[in-house]
Amino acid sequence: MKSEIIVIGDELLIGQVIDTNSKWMASELNKQGWEVTRITTISDGGDDIKEAISSAFSRVDVVLMTGGLGPTSDDVTKPVLCNYFGGKMIFDQSVYEQNMRYFAGRGLQMNESTRRQAEVPDVCTVIPNPVGTAPIMWFEQGTKVLVAMPGVPHEMRVAMKGDVLHRLRRHYGDHDAILHRTLMVFRNTESGLSERLADFEQELPSCVKLAYLPIPGVVRLRLTARGDDEALLLKILDEMVEKLHTILREDIFCDEDTTLAGALGNILKQKGLTVATAESCTGGNIAHEITAIAGSSAYFNGSVIAYSNNVKQRVLGVPEEMLAQYGAVSRPVVEAMVAGVMQLAGTTCAIATSGIAGPDGGTSEKPVGTVWIAVGIGNKIISECAHFAGSRTYIIERATQRALMMLIDLLLSHH
Amino acid sequence: MKSEIIVIGDELLIGQVIDTNSKWMASELNKQGWEVTRITTISDGGDDIKEAISSAFSRVDVVLMTGGLGPTSDDVTKPVLCNYFGGKMIFDQSVYEQNMRYFAGRGLQMNESTRRQAEVPDVCTVIPNPVGTAPIMWFEQGTKVLVAMPGVPHEMRVAMKGDVLHRLRRHYGDHDAILHRTLMVFRNTESGLSERLADFEQELPSCVKLAYLPIPGVVRLRLTARGDDEALLLKILDEMVEKLHTILREDIFCDEDTTLAGALGNILKQKGLTVATAESCTGGNIAHEITAIAGSSAYFNGSVIAYSNNVKQRVLGVPEEMLAQYGAVSRPVVEAMVAGVMQLAGTTCAIATSGIAGPDGGTSEKPVGTVWIAVGIGNKIISECAHFAGSRTYIIERATQRALMMLIDLLLSHH
């Protein structure tokens, strides 16, 4: 089944907010074998909304829409939908009562604009919103379905998981299965990999597609199989994965679609090791990536974010003379940070960073983007000086990914 | 000037990757007074690309495109563009030589697929890509312009800032100015604010629009002014901002469009205070948010991520008996963590969190989503127990935002 997503919000078109809804929705739809063929982001304006709906319905039967349902006057979606589907607005007592309970439960007062949240088109089925006040609306027209949901990510997710996906499945009956398998590969460029896999790609069964998804230092290989026989697809995918392992061997460091921190977590768990971080320029981002993984408390003990030299000395035990002689952004200091945090947190492995994330603080000798990274397992510590060019956020992000990759590499080389 | 963005990538439509490019591009275009009226995300398929371009050109003159320019076989954009604009593919020696230098500089070998990167349509102007191997292509057709850029965020950003925006300005001449002012408001719901600002909205000059951008606990009020007299617009916006201050007073906690960590940073700098964090369930995310702000080293000393009780005791000095009696997720423990990290890092303020981010680890007494948060300035420490419902990521994010908000509130109440 093909579907499109329409995202409504001026805040997206002026670049104030990143749209995370459509990624999440696409991922959930995919898991149930539905394809998202287009995502369209438009303004809060009535004409745009109508045109986008017509246009989407000319290509697909199912349109999922988020945003534009707030109580304030910049939101016009509800009357536009009402008009598009040829209905009139009515006051829905059950939505009103649910919203009263919602407000009362939070000790808040309702006012005129929250009262308006209970106005809905008489041509839709209202799906209750258990975690907010904007009603979810299900419209049907011939073979077409449009579902309008709030733009607040949590409300949209609860609606999708709670009712919307289930109703869509029921409404359209069965469908092709789509299965994905992702392998994470390092030590190869995208183009180098594509040469190594030329024969493999030639021989792929027609029901399987291969895609390359590169991020710096890593290429994700994604196999997608489509068809009506799920068991057969699974078997074919298993064979393809095995073939890739035969070709790429140790260059595959993870058999799962996860983050680098997730891949590191798998290896640590498998080897029964633990990790801590000592971060200067990455400012806690490595710890944040590690702890974003459910169950990370099994192998992550803690971190010290040592932004000031004082914290580097007092908490991590980096000698004052070393900081004075080499500077905070240096090999001896990151190596001392790794050793210090391993001891402090009582772990078998550690990661440390010290660098200049910018935009200020660079020198000709150590320009913005210079980052010393050290990783260690027991007494074996390796370190490197990396150089990243870009914004502060980009440098922090790249240093984080490189640091995680270095520990993965060390762990997989360490027998 | 109106423009549309087309984002190409199957990985976006299956929800594997979040599109951050269009937000950034929209924000940059807006700064120079260009409007983005639509963002369309489509697959790597030729028909979709052609249809999306035709459709965009039926509405606007300028189309910016990212993605689909990698060297591997899943990328078809270049030949499709060539065909659309009626050209033929040629081998561009200067792109080839630049890519040779690029590869040589990284100690890498070129192969057949990297050689193909130098093939470009003969109907475009090639803009060199200084940080990658995919050429940037500028197409013109009558009054229309299409610019195709790589999907790698860093390459796209360098292209936009380095050449693309400049060429677009030059190509289309002058234009209306669009100016934004954003105020961050707390202690109000979106609907409550909309009632308080009803008269203000009534009296807004026609060149100014007001939008409400709510995130949990905060509403951003965005004023947008459009016109040809930039000085006049500035003056009008200043008056509107002053009016809002008169109406909303202390409920406005920041006069700038930034993150909560940015707003906190402004207040800390203004008051000459410093901060540290002691994080359990937020796992470094608060420190990450604080250090994402340029110049944060002026007021941020460091953090301890105390995931294990051992680190809470040994590094932060939380008494073992306290942990045993109340558990790690408790008021006494977060308050001890705040006091401990303030002393350890030598700061005047601190934030601490301890909670259950899930999906495992919840109990009937302390279910997943229970987070104790404490904030302190000197001896004054306040704490609260928050409850968030949602995914691990969502709970970490909400706890982070709530913790930052609590310290902002404490600092602004502290005279």
C-alpha cells in the first residue's frame, strides 16, 4: 500500500524546527509493509493545504497529515479539511468533555480557544487523543483515506500506535510484506564498497534491492525484500546477509540497524566489558549517545565532562604540569583522561576527547576542529589527532562518531 | 522570492534518516529574505524526480535540490536532470582533476564509480564542491533556476554558504526583506497566551504576522515583518516587542530565538554565575545541550554522569546509606548530587537528575518516566518529581528541558 505524508507548519518552512514526525511515521508504516512515496511540507495556508491534498490523492489512496491543529489563530487546517470533504463544523460534546478532564487533571482552566478544539467537521470519524486536546480526524472519500493528527510528536506517536495504524490495516486488508536487513560496514568508502559488491548486486534476486547509506566512516548496507511470502523473503534475506559476510568479513562490525553507540553496546555486552567517558570538547555528547541506548546501564558506568582544566585536574587526576606543558588539547592529556576516568568509574574501557569545537578558541597551531581522541581497554590506550571542518555542532558530532568508531575498532582488533 | 526544496532519498522515505538539510536551507534562505513555500521529499526514482521538478516549477521559479548524487548505482538524479533540461552527459575534466586531488589528499584511490562523479550534464553550470566529490549543478530555463546539491549535510552547507546563495541573489536581484523576532515565554499555555494577546493581534500592522510555536513548558512567539523598507520594519518590530514586554512582563524569559540551554547561558553570563551538572537518567544530555552553545566554556565547568551508584557515591559524595534508604531516584539523592557537583566543579549553580528512562527498570512505585530533578544556586536547592510518558529518547529529552527550565526559573526568581 502506498501512502504520502503531508506535514503542515510555517515553523518548518522558515527552518525554525526540524520535522522528526515524518521520519518516525515513515519508519512505522514501513514496518507494517506500507510504503511512503512522498513527504510534502507546506504552510498553514488554506490553499496550500487543499492543493497538497488533491495532488497527493492523485497519486495515492492514503494521506497522513500532521500539524496545523493547535488552538491558536494561525491554525486553519480543520476548517479547510471540513470544506475539502464537503462537511460543516459541529461541536463534539465527547471531545469537549475529554478535554475538560484533560485540563482538570493538569489543574488548568479551559478558555475560548481550548473550547474550539472540540469543533470538528461532521464528515470525519473522531479518534480520541488520550495525551492532548487536538482531536484526531479520519476522513474517507471513495477508496481514499486521510488522517489528520496533531504536530506535537508525542501526540502523533500515541495516535499512530494506539489507533491509526490499526484502523489503516483493517480498512485496506492484507498487503505485501516489506522486510529490511541492515549491515554496518567500516574501513571502506561507499565507492570502494560498490566495486567490491558489483557481482553481488548483479546476482541479486529481483525481489531484493540494495542501498548504500553512508555516514562519515561508516556505510550502512540496506537490503529490502518485497513480496507476499514473508517466510521466503526472510530466507532470501538470510542468504544475502550470509553472502555479504563472506565478501566483506571483518569489515562488517554490526548486523543491525543501530547507531555507532548501539553497535559499541552490542560488542561491550558480548565481551562483558564496561565503559566510561571523559569528555572535554564533546561536552557529554558521547555519554548521551551511549545512554540513548536502552539497557546501556549494563555496560556504562558514568562520565566526567571536564570542560575546565580545574575539573580535568581535580576529578580526572590530569597533572597540572602536563596541562601547562602540552596544553589541554594534546595526546598526553587525552591519554591521562582515559586512564583517569577508567580508574574513577571502575570500568574496563574508556573514551576521552579534548579539542576545539569553535567558533572561537582556535590558534594557528591548533585550529578550530582539532580534536585529540583517546580510547582504551585496560592498559592498551590508543589516541589520534583528528581535524574536522564545520560548525560547532558538526565538529562535536563528528568527534563523537569518530571516538565511538575508534573504540569499536580497538575492541574488534583486541583478541 | 519564493522557492521550493526537493529532498531526494529512499532512506528518508523509509524513515531511516532524519532530514536536517531542509531546515537548515530554509533558515538560511529566510535570513536573506527568500521564502520557502514547500519542501518535497521523494525517492531516488527518475519519474518521481521529474514530476516533482515540473510540479515545483509550476508554482515557483527557484528549486533547490539535495541528495541523489552519490557515486553508487542507487543514484539516478544526474541523468534525470540532464534529460529534463534537454542536455547530454559529458566528462568534466576539471571536476575529475579536483576529485583526484581530493582523493589523493586523503590517501585514497579513485575507481570507476568515483570517476563517474566527473560526468555532468552539458546544460548546467558546474559549481565546484570543495569538501566532497559530487559536483554542484546550476540549471537555468527561462526565468527558472534549479540547483542540485549533494545530500551530505556538510557538503550542502558549504555549497550554499560558499556560492549558491550568492549566485541566487545576483541572479534575481533585489527583493523584499523578511525580518523575524522571537520571544520565549514560560508560565503560560499556548491557548492562555492567545487570549492574553487577542487585542495585540487585532492591532498588528498588516506587514507583521504573529505565530505561536509551543514546546513543552515554553511558547515561542515569532513576529515576522515583510516589506521593502528594512529600517521601517525594524522600527515596527521593536515597537511590537516592546508592547509584548508590557503585556507579558516576567513571563518573557528570553528575547532571542535560541534553545533553553542558550537562554540559560544568557542569564548565567548576565549574572556572572557558573553551572555544572550531575546526571543520571539524562546521561549527559543536559551537558550536551549546554555545551552546544558557542562560548559556554565561560559559564560551564563540567559534569559528572553518574549512571552507577558507585559513581554517585565515589565521585559525587552521595552517602551510601542515603542511596540504600531512599533509592537513587529520590529527592535526597538528587539534592545531594546538586550539592556534590557544585562543590566538585566549583560552580555557583548546578542541575541534577535521577530517574527511570526505560523501557525497563520501572516499578509500580516509580514507573518508567519518573524523574527527580534538582537545581541549585549556592545553598538554595529546589527539587521536583516529574513524570513523563513516552519513549526513552522522549523521557530524556523532556527531563533535560524541564531541568533547564527549572534553573532558569530559579535564577529569574532569585534577586
